[in-house]
Amino acid sequence: MDNLFLEGFDEKTISMALDVFLRDFAQFEVEDMQNDTFRRFVQELGINIVTFTHEDSYVKTARFMDWYGVDDATLWINLEQYVMKKDSLF
């Protein structure tokens, strides 16, 4: 994950990271979700969500945010706004 922070995130790398987070959800503890790497990923997700072009990325993001209890109101609002616009995107 640290390499991704250095190289930068795009929709493809975020989608791959989301696949891993969703696959390994049962193995995560509360402490894992409070570490800096997890928080930085959520921040990068919020920054990059506006660049998504694939509907699947939005679905994975919503599932990730729900399962991991992401409480960033701005991120939820951005997700909702872009999903509501999906008719023009997809």
C-alpha cells in the first residue's frame, strides 16, 4: 500500500485496493481501521472518487464505506452526488 501512496492512486489502483479490503473484511480489527495507512487510503478515495468512470468502482466504494463504517460525511455526499449523475456517466 505504501508504494501506491508514493506512485499515486487512480481508479484502477483504488479498485484493486477495494477488492482486497472487501475480500479481507473479516480479518480486519478496529485497530486496523484506525491506523494511518487506512485513514490515508480513505482520504485518497475521497480525492479520487470524482475521477471514476466505471460503475463498478462506485459500487465497491459504497460497499467499502458501509462495511468499514466510514463516517466521512463529505465522502458519502460526493458518492451520492456522482451516483445520482450515473445516468449521464454510464
